[in-house]
Amino acid sequence: MKRIIAIPARYGSTRFPGKPLAKIGGKSMLERVVDIARSVIKGDEEAGIFVTTEDKRIEEHAKEIGVECIITSASCPTGSDRVLAALRQMDVWPDIIVNLQGDAPFTPPEVIKSIFESFLQNPHYEVITPVHKLSWKDLDRLREHKKTTPFSGTTAVVNAEGQALWFSKNIIPAIRNEADVRQEDDVSPIYQHIGLYGFRSDVLEKYCLLPQSKYETYEGLEQLRMLENGIKIHTVHADIPIGDIQSGIDTPDDLARAESRLLSQYEQAS
């Protein structure tokens, strides 16, 4: 089963132009993401990596850091569409594609490995994405964060078989008797979604041919197009340390927080 990690890295972000080239701790965001991908596929002859972008500046940087880069159209509406456009330029398609966003430099490599492993065990799965349960403290932090940036951080509802039922920028489910639940359970019932997807290649193509869906438009979440059209999304559990709320970097303020987070990690390690 041939596997690939595709890293869409768009230069022309409205909120943060040139974002993949922004530096965190002296290293570009894109290089940090590529380093994560390399650590995942090290020693795996069936796996590979490529970056895909619409901009020559990112292509040049990809060459500098020694990773394949495929130029795609600036009109690609989502990262998944950009990945599909890149795949169509390849001679041989992989069986499985992990779409690792170029603005996710803190993605744990183990999470990507768990997606690959889950596909190896369940080749009939269509899409796999990671989630993790928030501690009560992290749930409180997320609620506080949403007071100023309500559309950062996505939560999910998952059934007993690990299949995703829904995703939202609101915190779901609501907890009616939260004080009682806090006494009964050590962790909250809230799953945070980590914006990382593994696709079977045929499902990625099917998904990208679908028109944008109603709830996808409302929430700004492309995975809702999958659910609205009957594509099943299975989840894998990510073991995320307490206090480590996962999110991408969408604005310069997010970048400043990432710098602070990196400094904190260095201090804890020293």
C-alpha cells in the first residue's frame, strides 16, 4: 500500500500572506512541517512526501530544504483540492494520502503514523482523522480562547465505533449538568479535532468533485461536505499532553503564540 504525505502550502492567505515562509524559532513554518513528515516516513520505502503550492517563492524554499514541490493553480478552493491537483500531475498515484497542512508545525508525528496504521488494518476506510479528548482545564482554555477568536478550534462528536458524527466550530456536545459530569469523570466528554486527514485516493477524488455543501459553507469546515454526502470519516485517538491545545496558525497573533509555545518547550526540555 503506497502512502504519501502531501503538504499544501498556499502563499496567498488573506489573513496571513506568505504564512508558510514565516519563521518560528528561526526555522520556516514549512520546514518544520516537512521535518515532521520526514520523521514519519523515515525508513519506509512505501511512503513519500511532496509540497504543493501556487507560488514560486514557496517552490524555491522547498528546493532549499530539499523537498519535492508541485505547482498548482491559485484557484484551488481548499487544501484538499490543491493536493488532488498535484496528484493529477504524478505518473503513479498512492493508495493513501495524508493531507498535512503547511500551517500545522506542532502536529505530533505519532498522529500521522496512527492514520497510516489504521488504513493498513482497515483498507476499506474512506477517510481517517485524529481527535483527542480535552481535559477539563483544556476545555476551559478553549472556551476562553473562543471569546476572542470564535472560529479557531474545532470539536467533534464521535460514536462508539470511532466514526465521526459531526464537527463544529461551536463546542459540541453541550453539557447540561456539567458540575455533576466534572465530579464523575476525570476528563471532559469533548473531542477536539486535529485538522489532518488521511484519504483513500479514490475518495479524495470523489470528495473534490462534490459541490460545496450547505453546512460546510456555514461553519467553514470542509469535512462537513464529506458527512453531508455520506462519506464516512473514522477517527483515531491522539495522545496530546494536557495544556497542548492543537490548532493551526492562521494569523500573525497565532504565530506569536507559536513562538511562545516553542520557547516554553525548550525551557521544559532544558
